[in-house]
Amino acid sequence: MRHLYLYIFPLAFLLLSCSANTRSNRALERMEGEWNIALSERWLINPDGTTEKFENIENAGEIIIRPDPLLDLGGTKEISAFYTNVNGAILDITTLMFLDRLSKRVVWKNVLCPEIFECDLFFQLETDTRDKQVWTTYFKLVDSSNPLGRNAIYDATIADSHTKWTLTLARE
Amino acid sequence: MLQKFWWTGLIWLLSISVTQAQLEGEGAIFYLSADYDITQADPSQINSFYTSFNDYWGNKLSVPYDTFGTTDFQHPNFGAGFRFFTGKKVGFSFNFFISGGRGRYIQTATWVNNLQNETAIRFRDTNFGTALGINFKKRVFLDLHLTGYVRTIDLTHTTIYQDGSRSITSEYKLNGVYTGVETLMQWGPMVTINLGGANIFARWSIGTNLLFQDSAGLLALLEEDSHFFPPTDLPQDYRLWAEEPVEFLEKDLGVKTSSFGGGRLVFGLEFFPWSNYNKQK
């Protein structure tokens, strides 16, 4: 085996390529535990580019992320969120969560409604460290009958304004 | 997809074994490479998404999407390889190489209210190749190469709000990450010229897929985006997607990954960091 390194090089590459699939699972494992919602911020984004901050609550609640109680294969977790918004409305839910394959988004299953489609809540993962998470989601304001503004067609001119909601989580 | 990847790796290993047996004791050199890759693609399907989106929304867009040209997908690669050679004045040469690179290509449309849609297409390429040919005084190498190209494609559709906030969350149905893999096995001529401390090379890959079928896979959304009502494919025909989703599904009019593949023109440099090439000539 005069050129042993000829074999090592491609074999190492193939092995490394196999480990790449579990990146989002590893990130999800790291999130497990109890988190304080250290800061909840909400803004109105106006069409002229100005923003109005209408929520800035410190210690707004708690999020607990646990193993999926039904099928703990590493791809999903159970999340319990307790949060009180600026108007005093309380969100108290327990549901499943997962990350997308690129670890760019956190998805809470069936938060918005109990049906199969259009009911998940997506957060962008802005910061992802062991002790701090920053999650952001957006809503479009269309009309009172569709307050979350989730419809199929992409007419961005229908919505006068959009809202941005950012949660900053600190590990307890 | 992973199966194809393993097959390509296996072919690489077998090729090394055969060549090593034949060339024990002959000249061999390890090199690092840097090259520039120009894909001669047929981007008509992704362009159809842009033009149909522009047509559908018409004067609600202040700046419509632009489209891609056939040679817009270009990016650098970096890699390594081994070259084996025989003969004094004229001899054979065998070459094995692996390289990888990334490219990012962005198109943006602006609505009349200054909100923007952005598609950011990201390529992650892994290329395995082997070449067989003749050399003249180990200075000029004329080869035919056989190369496997694995191109992982992510298309991120982002809404950019008027304050600069960027969203890939689900408030708009097009938002999200669409993925696909284009796998090609292509052949073509390769010319390498030694300039003393480095080689320059040019490699042309004819746009015919030899080993694998042309990928028919849709540039589909990640499975987590499937919470939307179907169809969830990036559409070639935006009007059909928006107004006649059942007909859209029947006609299978999602953008295919083959829209991002095609013949390649690659030119670059090979360096010899741990070998004295001149002593082996």
C-alpha cells in the first residue's frame, strides 16, 4: 500500500458527508431545557419603512423544551410555552416543535389551529447558542377576519402593515 | 441521492486501485487545485417562474424580477488530485481529482409599496473525476475526463420588509427554503500545461448525462413547509399555481433541478505543495 493516503482521503470525505444530515438534530438537542422569555418585543412595520414598537416585556414567560414523549427519534421535541402579551392575553400551550433541515427555523406544530394545513408557527432562528436563543416571526395584517394574514396568494400590497415578534430566551 | 453519491465514491476508489496496480514505480504527483466553473445551463424553468410572477402581478411590481442567462451560474472550486504519468517524450497519464465550491445567485422583485421578494439560489458542488490521456514530455497533457457532478441546490425565498427586516417564516406561501440535488456524470476533453511550479488546465464537460438519469426531482419545499395546502413546489407557471392548483399538480409544473445543471467549462491551476514535480520529469 504505497499510496495509502489515496484511500484515506476519499473515505474520510464520504464519512464526513454522512454526518452532515444530523446538524438540525444536534441543534435541537442543544435547545432542550428550561428557558426564560427574557424579552418579548413586537413591532408594527409600516409601508413607509417606519416601525412602531408596541411591546417590550421583560420576563414575559417561560418555555420548556423536552424530549418528544411519543416518539423520541431526535427530530422533534415537546415544547411548553407560557407567555403573557402586552394586552394581558395568555398563551399557554404544549405542542411539538422541530427545526428545519438547515437549522434556520423553529416550527411549532398546530399552534394557530388544530387542522393539518396552515396551522404551524414558524420562527426564524436569529441566535442559537447554548444559553441564548433569539427567535423572530412575522405576521401580515390584512383584515380582522384574517388577523394572522396567512393566505395562499402573494399579494404583498394587500397588507397595509406587518408585525414582527422577537423572543429572546435565556437558559434558566 | 445518497446512493448515487456512494456509487460515485466507489468508482473513485476502484479507479485508484486499478491505476495504482498499473503504475507502481512510475511518476505520480499530488496537487491542490483552484478553478473557476462556468455552467452552461438551461435556466428556462426558473426564468419561467420569474416571468410568470412578473406577468401575474403586473403593475403592482415597481421593479420586476430579472432572469438568468445561460452562463450566469459561475463560481470558484477548490480541490485536490493525483496525476500519474509514464514515458519520456510521449506517455500515458491518469488523473484523479475531487473538488468542491459554492455559488450564490440572487434575484429581487420590488412591490409598489417597497416590500421586496428575494430568491437566493445557493449551490454546493462536489465533483469527482478521472481523466485518461497522453502527455508530451510531461509538460502537455491531453486527456478525456469522466466527472461526476453533485450539485446541492437551496433556493431561499425571503420577504424583505420596508424597514429591512428579512423573513422566511410562513406569513407568505412562497417564503421558505426549496431544495434539490442535481447529479450529472459527464465527459469531455481536458488540457493541462505545465508551467514549472504549477499547471494550468481547462476542462470542458459536454452537457450529456452519462450515468444517471436527468433528475426529474422538483425543487420542493422542505418537508416542514408542507403545512401549506398543496402545491408546495416552486412553480414554473405562477398563474396556474395560484389559480388552478389541481391543474398545476397534474401538469407537474414545478421547477426541476435540471434547470441548474448542464455542460461545464472549468479552467484553473494545479499546485504541487509536497512534491517536486520537476525531479519526476
